[in-house]
Amino acid sequence: MATKSYKKILIVEDSPAQALALGQMLEQEGLQVLWAADGLAGVTMAQKYLPDIIVLDIEMPGINGLEACQRLKESEQTAEIPIIMLTVRDDAATVIAGIGQGAIDFIPKDAFSSAVLLETLRQLGITEKDDVQ
């Protein structure tokens, strides 16, 4: 019998409450969840743990999510890790900037549905292809 390998997801989110809620949902999907409270910590953790995917907020203290995304994409070590932006900012300029920095998807928090993120992760092969709850 093969052992199940858990995929790692790094949540970079400055709100502990939002990170906890998101983390619990993702753990229920069988993911190993890592959390960084700001952009610089997120870049450092990504380089250390090499997650399978990163969920990145934009509005954070220190370096913001756009700068963190740029640093991750410029690093040979982390350039291929998919990044999903999850943020309250949903204006066109921010979306274009996030995608321009290398994010593969952009999910506004104010319209956030856990089903949207879970389906994105399923399409990427990060979680199992079960029915969306």
C-alpha cells in the first residue's frame, strides 16, 4: 500500500483569524498548511520549505504581497511555485499587477467563497478531485 504524500500549502496572511480559518479548511482537504504573517516571512518560508503552492495576501506590513510575489518569481528556487493572490483589493490595476508579478490566479476576499479556492486547487492537482462542498 502506497503512503499518501501530503502537499504543502503556504498561506501568507497578516490576519491570524483569516489564516486560521483558511488553514483549517485546507487541512480538511488533506494539505499540510504552513503560515507566514507577512511578505518577508513568506518569502523566507517558501525558500526553506518549498511548498507546492502559495496563497498570498496583498495588504501586509513590511513588504506587501505584490513585492513578495516578485521576489518569489525572481528566485530560481521558488520561481516555479504557483501563487494565488487572495486579497480585499479587487480593482483592475491590482489584479493586473498581481498577474504581472507572476500570480496564476486572483481571488478577491470580499467575494471569496471557499469553493472557488478549493476548485482552483483541485484543477491544479493540489487536492483530490472530489465534489465541491
